[in-house]
Amino acid sequence: KMADANGNLDLPTYNDVVDASMVLDSVAHRTPIQTSRTLDNELGVKAFMKCENMQRMGAFKFRGGYNAVSHCKDTAKGILTYSSGNHAQAIALASKLHGIPSTIIMPTDAPPLKLKATQSYGGNVVFYDRYKEKRDEVAERVKETLPEGTVFIPPYDHKYVIAGQGTAGKEMIEDLQSESITLDYLFVCVGGGGLISGISLAAKALSPQTKIIGVEPEAGNDAQQSLQQGKIVHIETPVTIADGAQTQHLGNLTFAIMKQHVSQIITVTDTELINGMKFFGERMKMVVEPTGCLGLAGLRKMVESGEVPKGSCCGVVISGGNVDLKRYCELISSSLPP
């Protein structure tokens, strides 16, 4: 239940993030924070990158998926969700680790790598056409065919999913503070808002002076519009290489938290994401999926515009690294000079 009888939302708090960090202790990786002198010299700031591309199943989504499944493990007869990729894998793996069967509704054009990985973790995949069908309706239809006691865990608008994702921010801030580093800015990618809302709960509790900046693809700036208009804006499925951010709208919970804690939302182009993929690959020896480059692209853009002053300490969350290698090579080659 998201709301009580009076319609008040049951929002997660920092305490839920702390609880999630205990659930995830020794299950999820405490991923490294990387730096690059090349990047710092190029931008004139100090950048710290939280590498959730090194997380189990290759993305931060494992945190929220595992935390949510662990909260219903004693009663659930099965888990149902929908996702274009990383949440699908997260739920499939988390369910498998808890010994519960999972059914995942995926778009027909989901990245082949993410589909294969979801199936390899034991997820039973059902397809739908994301450009013609509404996934909520597909989920209702599929749920009727599943055993009584099947629990639906959405990709972002869920108290324990948000709390789980927030642990990435909690770890990052704690690890930096242990070296006496305070972030002035923290750049986080935005799809449905699960990651940025969770991280903002941790940041506001541990480092209230840090400004949280959301970054979304230019083609799908629903979060930017939503914060500007003060209501959740719905858009068509955006056409962008950032498949993890092809969401059509924010969630009720994520939007409510973002309104309180996120300073601003900016957008970047697919070309800027490709430049990020090349930088991570060439300079940092990391495979990062397009969606995972939103944070870095946002940092670069705000430094270039002068909105982030020189000398600032800037955090960037790299959300994931699940990209089909053939596709990866095509993308990074596409921006190379002839």
C-alpha cells in the first residue's frame, strides 16, 4: 500500500535506507569510488565516481530488488515485475537467492544481453510491445494467470526499492566523509526516480549541503517538466540510447521525495552519452552502459556552463554497465572521426 486512508503517501525515510543497508550487508557489493586525474584536469573540479557498474548483476538495481524481495520473502508465492532490463535482472537474481519463482514482463525490444541475463537468473519472461501496450495493463493480465500470493514489485515506485537504491548514496557519502571529503554536487541519472530519490534521502541525512542534480536524456525530460510544473508529467516512450531512462513518468513516491530534495534536473544528448562511454572505456578502462553515462555528461555540461564552479567536489553515480558488447562497439565507433 502506497498511501493510508487519508491518501497520505507512505514515503521511505533515511531509516529505511539504513535498514536496507543491513539487509544488503555482505549480499550486495560495496562498490568502489574511482577518480580520474585526466577528468579533474579537463574540468577543473574534483570528481568522484561511484561504480555501480561493478555491482552484482551489473547495476545498482540489485540493491532495491533484493531489499524489496527480502521484505516479502516469507509470504510471497512468486514475484512479478516489469522492466526493460536492469530491474528485471535484479528481481530475477534476488528471487533466485531467496528461492522464490519470478515472472518478468519485458518489452520485445529489450536489449538482448539484459534478456539473456534475466533468463539465466531463472526469470520467466513474458513479452509486450512497449510502443503499443501499457505495461500496467499487461501486468494486471499476467498476474491473473499466476498463483495466488504472487507479489508485484515495480521498478521504482516502491518504498523498499527506493530505500535499497539509496544505499548506494549512503555508502558513497560515508566513504568520502571517512577521507574528509564533502560533496558540493552529486549527479544522478533519472528514469523513474528510484535511484535519485533514495540517494537524496541519504544525502539529506548525511550531507545536507550537497546539491542533488538529476540528469535525464533530452528526448525524455519528463522529470524536468514534472519538477517545473509541480505535477507528474506523462510523455510518450522517448527514443534514446539510454534504455534505462526510457520511462514515461515518475512515480508518486519518487516524485514526492524529489520535490523535497532534488535541486534541479538537467538533460543531455545521446551524443554526450557516447562521449561519456568513450571516456570511461579509454581513460578508466570501464564498460558503462549509455544510461550509466548520464551523471558524467551532466557534470560536464554544468561545468562548461559555469553553473558548477571550478574547484567543486562533485560526485557522479555510474548506474550500470549492462550493455551488449556488439551494441557498445557500434555506439562508441559512431562518434569516432572517419
